[in-house]
Amino acid sequence: MKSLSYLNKYFFKYRWRLLLGILFIVINNYFAAKIPVMVGESIDILKGEKESTLGQSLFWTAISLAGLIILFNIIKGFFLFLTRQTLIVMSRYIEFDLKNEIFEKYQQLDYSFYKRQSTGDLMNRISEDVSQVRQYLGPGIMYTVNLIALFPFNLYQMLKINTELALYALAPLPVMAVLIYLVSNRMNRLSKEVQQEQSRLSTLAQESFSGIRVIKAYIQEKHARKNFETSSNSYLHKTMKLVRTNALFMPTISLLIGTSTLLTIYMGGLIIFGKTSNLKPGEILTFILIIYNLTWPFASIGWVTSINQRAAASQERINEFLKTEPAIKNPSKEPIEPFQEIVFKDTSFKYREDLPNVLSNINFKLKPGETLGIIGKTGSGKSTLLQLIVRQLDPTSGEILYNSEKLSAINLSEFRKNSAIVPQDVFLFSDTIYNNIAFGVLEDEEVSEERIVEAAKNAHVLHNVEAFSDKFETLLGERGVNLSGGQKQRVSIARALIRKPQILLLDDCLSAVDTETEEIILGNLKRLNQEHQTTSVIVSHRISSLRNANYILVLEDGKIVEEGKPENLLRKAGLYRELYDKQLMEEPNVFED
């Protein structure tokens, strides 16, 4: 339960709801304990075993007693309603706050954290784990307090009537609590197995839907169906085991309730006929009703314990995540100076200490209005270099300077507001094209249709958008599935251009467009660079994408093996010339002026 102590701050925040909920439970259980006594007394009064204190005829006495019992039940129900409106609503508020806290943490954590974690695990922490914790916050607390409040009231009434009969009546209840605990534990274990298998089944279905074109292209429908059937059979087998265990739950409770009821009737009868006490028939009925009152609270002990165990395990996972400190932090809230230069000084980077360097001894400068081209073979470190520029990663050694100040010391939020990156792996939201482009606009700026149209035009995607029946209101599927690869890249470029950044980073984002489209986009970028003094960094494996670069870095195995102006690199018999000649043979028209 130690991990659940993290939630104490939320209990304090909603302390009035918690305290009122406990008070309502106490009042509810006071009336719940009184109702069986009133029913028993009513029987004895009507049988003449006990004198009525109402001083009325038998008929009006019966009406009055029935009215009081109904009134007590109404009061009990009203306070039960108030209990749920305080404790259960409190649990929903805490669930809301906890999910927001986790999501806020997601926003703070750095890029390297997400490379280590699976998306499914992160989703489970904010959904399944929080749901398990909410069960502890709501039903767990409510039923625990309910038992603590109900048992003393009912025990007092039973002992007040007859101590010996009370011991017989209560004897099976501890046994019931232990058996329910054992059954609940087994149900908990089997439920987890069913959930895991259900997750696998859902994953198979989702992958089949997403990859249906690949499945059909390779004629793998039978293989996909076989995998799904195997998982379905496993899910069925585990679900049936859970159903069989679940079937033991109510019969176990019913057996022990019946045992307690039989003991009460039998021993009560012996006491009445043996006249060892002044026990009355109505009081035996009171005992039976009290037993039914105590049945669920005692049965819930195992269930609540199981809830608390699951909640503790889930909260431990949440705590572990919430205690994770981001490797990249914003060190300052001071405004930054306008961009003058970015300097890499002997910068190296590796993802882990036990791994080799991805980049080694990188040195170069970025100036306003310049276009830097970065080219190299796959795995040479091009994308990692871009991530260092926008400080998604920090260098392992060396330093990166922004206007002579360490990049790690300036206001990171302000720096990123002045930059925009188009990643290699283009991501579009399941939203309209308009909103996907407008996503690049800063929060404190207004977005207009004119700006959207201008950005789409500069990215040379406007004509494609206008060809859709809904134009900019066209709703995209998951990850922009209803767009071609080139269209997705150009929408992503429009998203970056609408920001009008000081620093624009393009990570091989023209790979899916044809050479004619590429030339138009590069021409627009060159014009925008000149108009707004934008600094561009273009990463590409195609030399044609770097035709407007002022300076080029050639990377190989994480090192700069060549650098200089494009015309100077062509004069050398190096890697750049080799790539140029190969691509010239493949696409001769690309390099013609």
C-alpha cells in the first residue's frame, strides 16, 4: 500500500468530499442497522409478544410501523445517494487530475525516453493503470468504510438482543471473507491473463486492418486468419476458466449465508423453546435481516483487497513513470536574443555509454539566411544531427552554442518557437488538412485562411487540396492514410512554413516527391529564405535536393568526411562527387540548369 500514499495529496485536495462521504456512510449505516430491529419489533408487536409504544389500535399500529420502516429506508437510500455523490464523484475527479498529471509528464519527457518505451505501455499507464487506481479511490474506499461503519452498529444490535445467538450467527462470516479472498485472487490472476490475450487479439486485428494492402498483395489472408484464430482460441480458453471461477463466487456466498441463517433459526429456536432467555420470534427475524445486511460488506473484503492489490501495482508503475526526470530540461524562462549563429564545437553523441558514437567531432556554423545541406549514406547520423540542433538530444561531449551561449543554457521553449522541423517520418493527425497545417501556428498567434493557403501554396500542395471535394476541410484518416506519400510530406512542409521560422530543418522530407515538384518547393524555400532571412538545414540522400545549399556537409559513419560549397566539392574526387555521378546516371535531367 506504500505506493498508494502518493494519492494522499489528492485526498487532501478533496478532503471535504471525503469527510462528507464518510459521514454519509455512518448515517446511512445507522438507519440500515435500525431497520431490521424495527421489522423484528413490528412482528412481535403484531403477534402480541411485545407491547406497542404507539398507543393505537392494532391496525393503526401496523400502518405506523410500516410507515416508519418505509421512512427509514427512504432516509437510508437518500444518504446512500449522497455517499456515491461524494466518494464516487471524488474518485472521478482524482482520476481526471491523475490523467492530466500523467499527460503533462508525457509532454515534459524528452525524445530519448520515447525511444526506450513502447506506445502500448505508455497508453496502459494513462488508461488501464489509472482505471485500476480509481477503483481503489471509489468503490475500494467506500466499501471499506461501509464495513467499518456497518459492523459495529449491527454487532451492537445483535449483542443487545442475545450474545449467544450473535456468536452463532456471525461464525460463518469470517470463513466467507477468507473464501471470497481466495476466489477473488484467482479471478484477479485470470482476469489479467484474459486482458493480456484480449490485447494481443486487438493488436492482431489492428495490424490486419492497417496492413490489409500488404496482406492482400502477398496473398497472406490464410496466414492472418490462422494467427487470429489461434489467438481467439487462447482467449476463449482463458475466458472460460475465468467464467468457471466466477461461477463459484455467488454460490459460495449463498452457501455461507444459508449456513448462518440456519444456525440462527436453529439455535434461536432452541433458546426460545428451552426458555433459557426471553428471546422472541421477531428478534430471530432481526438476526436474519442483520446477517443479510452484513453479507455483502463481508463478501467485499476479498474483492476490496483484490482491488487494492491491483491499484497498488498500477500506482507503483505510475509512480515509477512520474519520478522519471527528463534528460532535456528548459533551464531558463528569459527571452532569447535574435538568431545570429549556431556553432557546433567538437560535438559527439552516443545513445548509451556502452554503444559507439553516432556522431564524432562535428564542427560547423549556421548563419542567418544560409542554407546548409547535409548528405550521407543511411546510418551516417544525419537525423541525429538535426535532433541536436533543435535540442531534442544533448551532445555526449563537445558543445553547441547559440549566439556564443550554450544551447543547453537558453530558454528552450523560446528557441523552439523560432524553429520548425519536418521529420523524416511524417506524422499527420486524424483531423482536417486545415487543422494539420494550422498545427504549426504558435499558441499566441491567430491563424487565418489566407495564411493556410499561402503555406499550402509554398509547399506546392494547394492544387492537390483543392482537388478534394471538401478542400481544406477534408478529414484525414489515421496518420494521413488517405493521402499519398508525397502529399503527406508536402502538408507537413506547409505546417512548418506557416510558422515562418528563423531556423527551418528538413529531414529528407522530399524523398517521396518527383523532381519537378522538388524543384518548385526548393525554389519557394529559396525565395522565403531571402525574404525572411530564414536559415535552412536540408538533410537528404539526393544531391538534387541540395542544389540551393550554400554549404554542404558530407557525413560517413558519424563523421564529416567532406565539407564546402557544392561547386568545390564537385571538383574533388570524393564521396560527394561519387554520389553525384551515380545519381547523374540515374536521373540526368535533375542536374541540368
